[in-house]
Amino acid sequence: MGRRSLDTNKKNISYLAGIAVAIILPLVIRLTGAYWAHILILIGIYAILATSLNLIMGYTGQADLAHSALYGVGAYTSGIIAIRFGINFWITLPIAGLVAVAIGSILGLITLRLRGTYFALACSAFLFLMSMVFTNLRNLTGGIQGLLFIPSASIGGFVIHQKDKIIWTYIVFAVLLLTIFVVDRVVHSRVGRALIAIREDEDLAKSTGVNTFWYKMIAFVVATFFAGVSGALFATYNGMVTPANFDIILFFMIVAACFIGGLGTLLGPVIGAVIVVLLPEILRVTGQYYFVIFGVFIIAATLFAPDGVIGLVTKARKKLARRQQKAVD
Amino acid sequence: MELFIQALAAGLVIGCVYCLISIGLTMIFSIMRIVNFAHGEFFMLGGYIGWFVVNHYVSNYWLAVLIAVLAGGILGFLTEKIYSRVYGKNLLSMFMISLGLVLILQNGSQIIFGAMSRSLFNFYPTVREIGFVRINDQRLIIVGATIMAIAGVLLFFKYTKMGKAMRATAGNRRGAGVVGIKAERMSMFAFIGGIALTALAGVLLAPLYSLLPTIGDRLTGVAFTCIVIGGIGSIGGAAIAGFAVGIVENIFGTYFSTAWAFAPMFVLLLLVLVVKPLGLFGKEVA
């Protein structure tokens, strides 16, 4: 009991620290200009996507390649209902999540019975299919030009424009903290233990009476909801969406964020999101080569740090502890 | 009727290309069990290398084809060196490698060959009329080369010692190791052959289509669809699925909408996965 309350205390302190960072960081970044504030918002959106994807990819071990397509579904949903019906952002935000869940559930019902590579391939078929829908369903999505003039968010009469970076950063960070909190709660529950059991050995989990399909479905639905919500955030903040916003590169970036940060860890995807957004920006000094260098970095990271940044930190810590132990001996 | 036959013929030609790419992918997959999302990039590179040879060195198509295929083999060799380091680890490590490769190859070729669309000079544009079908010589070359390549691959796997060793490795890696087959070497040859076939497809189609650094993405999707429909690891299955996808795409495009031409393919893929996940010709593999 004592141990448990200690852990809870530690966790509460981490959350408070996270909230403090979320409040202070935008204020500091704002001093450096609108550009870096924009980057910070992008990092936030990527972090939401990566954190939610991590629930199904990192904790449950399913190579879900449809995440960015469902992010696109959320973005288009919020854009379309905001333009056509003039619905307020605060209502389109959850609706985008729910529509993504609705479409994601259908996909999940079809594909979650499959395993490993087959599941990954079925998801990638959905990814290709959705990009075709975004480009070709012109009446609804505006085709290749996309949706333009998506109304800004507003509270009462106060309109939050795209240039109000600080407010946007706070909105995105609030959603990010909520995502982390929800994933944390799911993982440290009965459901989370079932998910990890599925990741470790699906057949064994099944044989001990875990309904693997429904547990995978829960993880999938939770992840999809936040993908849809972050889509709505992006669409409203950006003011426009085009099919190019949801191309295969974006999807690569989210997976890379999970992997580089550390799969199956709570903070890994956030760290990864910082790296995958920031690194290309820094590499821009190398001119046209920056994406090539980024590709080399990703391969190097996979080969030399297969457990991500979190894995490296844990390893370093263990090494340090061992050295201290030796010193004591 | 004439329109239908014309669409069928066009589908058959594009099906040949899909066929080569899918056979290349399934060769690699069956031995390495990797999801090589960079596969389409080698198709793109095959086309660009052919274009580069013709535009900068010699104006000879066949030499361009030869060099593109050789370059494909070398690229396959190098790619395998990277992939083999994560062999047997989880699916995602391999996926990350392919992601890195996509970034490097796509942006690299944009730097080397330029971002605007290029097209390889068509040396054989003469249009012939065969029965109802009007078809140019380049398309006939595609069909002929594909038939030869498929026959070659099938004979190789059926009759040569190395082909049999590769099949054994695909079927049971450990068992093959017990009887003295070096699995690492088999992976290497699978990669060299698979990527060379894909580069061949690229250089064959290049005179008819415009090249862009991003064309590989779509081809990767097509190749994965074909190997799943045909049954992962089955070369004949991949070939048949390649033709089927090409024909369905063209007929759908002719009669309904070219923009949605790929839609039936992905729907078919989802259907096959749900109803018969092992594919039409697949066998259970360990």
C-alpha cells in the first residue's frame, strides 16, 4: 500500500511538472517569434498522434498503419462540418474524434482478426484507399486543392486566429496532456495488462481466456479517437487541409516518432515527436540534402538504438547503477 | 467490344509490369519476411537509371535496360546488407529501415535527376494492329520481356540447385540450415534478384510514362496488394495477381473513372484478407 501511494505521488508530481512545462514553454518560445511557436504546435499535434498510436503499436504490438488516414478523416470531418454548417470548433473537435472512431471501428472489425504482417498490409490498403477518397471525392473534400477557409475557433465572440500562437499552443498541449493521461490510465488497468499480454504472446493470452479481439479493439478505438481529434486541431489551426497533409510521409513520421522515442513507453512518443519535427528543421541548413540525411538518421537510429531514446536512457542508468554498485563493493 | 479489348490489352501490358514488381517483392518476402515499403522506389530508380544512360551516355535502349537491371542487382545487394542487420527482430524495425530507405531514395533521386517529370525516349513507337488491338512495339517488348523473365524465374526455382535451396530456405529456414544451406546467402540472392526484376519493370515502362521521384509510392501499394492476393510467397500467385490487378484497373478506369482506378484493387485486397488471408494460392508458412 505504501509503495503504491509513493508511486501515485511520483506520478502526480510528473503530471504537475508536465503541466508546468506546458504552461511555461509556449511563453518562452513566443519570445523567439511566430515560426518556432508554429513548430511547437506541430510538435504538439505529432505528439498526440504518436502517443495514441503507441497504445496500439507499442503496448499492443499491432503494426497499425492506418493511423494517419484516420487523422485525415478527423481533419476533413471537422473542416467540412465547420464550413458547411458553421459549427463551432469546440463541437467539431469531439465530432471529428467520433467520426474517426466510427470509420476506424469498421476497419478494426475487418482487420483486427488478422495478425502481424497481414494486419499491417490490410491497414496500408486502407491508407491508400483513404488518400484516394481525399483526392477524388471532390464535392466533399475539395479534391486536390483541398478544403480552404475553414472557420477559426472562437469562444463566445472572441475569435482565436491562426496567428494567436500562444492560445493554440495551450489548446494543443491541453489535448496532448489529456491523451497522455488517458493512455496512462488504459495501460495501467486490467485492459492494459491484457494488451501487453497480447503483445508478448497472442496465443498464450488467448489461451488464458483473454478475448484478444475485443481488447485490441478497445486499444484501436481509443487511439483512433485521438487521431480524429488531432485532425480537427490541425484543420482548424491551419485553416485549410489538402490531401498532401495526409500523405505517406506524415504517416512515416508518426511511426518514426514512436520508434525513435521508445515504443511502449509513456513519454517516448512525445520525445520522438520533438525529434522528428525538430530535426528536419535543423537539417534545413544542409539545403536539399536534409531529407536524405534524415533518412540516414532513421536507419542509424533503428540499427543502433532499437529501443529508442528511452531505451538508451534506461541502459545508461543501469550502467551507472552497476558502476556505483562496484564502487560500493 | 473494341473498347473492351483495347482496355484488356492495355491492362495486360501494365499487368506485366505489376507482375515483375510483385514477383520481386514476393521473392524477398518469402525468404526475409520483411515488409519492404521501399520496394516501389527501386522501380522508380530503374526508370531513372535507364533515362540517365540514354540521355547522357549512349542512345541505345537495350544497353539502358541492361545497366538498369545490373544497377538494380547492386542496389539489392546493398539493401540486403542493411536489412539483414535487423533480421528476425520485430516487424517495426524492418519497417523503420524501409522508411529510411524511402526518404533517402526518393529525395536522393530528386537531387540527382531533378524534381520535374522526365521521360525516357521511346525507341519503338511503331503502332501495329493485331486483330482488334492497336498496340505499339514498346508494349510488345514489355510483354515479351515479362514472359521471358517469368519463365526464367520459374525455371530457376524449379530446376537449379540454388533455386531449390532458396525455396527450402523460404519454407523452413532452420531446416534448410540443418542440411547445409546458408540462409544469409539465400537472402542476399533473393534481394539481388528481386530488386533487379523491379528495376527491369521500371526501365521497361519508362518510355511510356513520365518519371517522377514519387512514383514509387503507388507501385509499392500495388506490389503489396498483388502478393497478398496471390498468396505471400507464391511466385505464380503473384504473377497471376499482377495480371489480374492490371486488367481490372484498366477496365475499371476505362468504363468508370481513371481517378478511382485503384479503388477496386484495395477493396479486393481487404476482401481477400478477410475471406482468405493466405491469398488465393498461398500456403501456410511457419
